[in-house]
Amino acid sequence: MTDHIRELIQLAIDNIKYSYAPYSEFNVSAVLETATGELYTGVNIENAAYSPTNCAERTAVFKAVSEGHRNFSRIVILGGSKSNIIDFVTPCGVCRQVLVEFTNPEEFEIILAKSVDEYKIMKLSELLPYSFGPSDLE
Ligand code: THU
């Protein structure tokens, strides 16, 4: 599993060059793994009107959902100011809520990475406890 996580982190590092963040200059890259092992990448995409900005995590989730995937097992997130990965980047509140929609928060892994050797794995339920999700509407 360690080698697998290192591969996911390396893919996120390779893709950070696609981040479009001319306003904040804060580049973020994410790699989402589906429950069946497919990988979807995402970067943040900013906009001159600011509010249409899409985070890296949601880019990856929306790419995957739009191709038929609705169950995910983990996501790698990394980034930093001017692509300088010096600290862990945690998902914003909106992205945490979007992830709750398509995951089991007790099992879904959020891998916060600084490099292929330095990362920490958190459960979505730790980052968004007492979340409101699809099962609350059943
Ligand atoms: N951003 C992400 O893409 N993901 C996060 O987890 C945190 C923030 C983006 C949004 C915006 O383009 C930039 O980082 C600064 O907030």
C-alpha cells in the first residue's frame, strides 16, 4: 500500500503544473481513487470573477462522477503558494461536503502530502464530524 500511495502522490506532483491559479498563486493538485481503482486527477481552476473558482478536489470528484463513478476510496491532496509544497493542504469545507456525498466518511482516506515520503492519512469523518449526508434524507 505504501508504494501505491507514493504513486498517487507522484501523480499529484506531476499534475500540479496544470493548476490555473493566477489570482491566488496557490496551486493545488488532487488525485482521487475510485472504489474500483480508477484514478481521476484534479487541479484548482480560478476565474477573474473569483467566485467561479473550483478547488482541485472538486475538479477530480466532478470528473469522476461525470464518467459514472460514485464510490471513492481515497484522495491525495497537495499544493502550496507558487507550487511550493511546504505544508499540508487540507480540503475546504465545501469540498469536504462534496466528498461526503460519494463516500463512507468513516472509511474514506484523505492523504495530505508534502512529498512521496512525507504524508499523513486522515479519515473524512475526522475532518468533517457529524456530517449531513445522503443517508440523513432516507
Ligand atoms: N484550494 C483548493 O483547490 N483546494 C483546497 O483544499 C484549498 C484551496 C484552492 C482554491 C483557490 O484556487 C486557491 O486554492 C486559494 O484558496
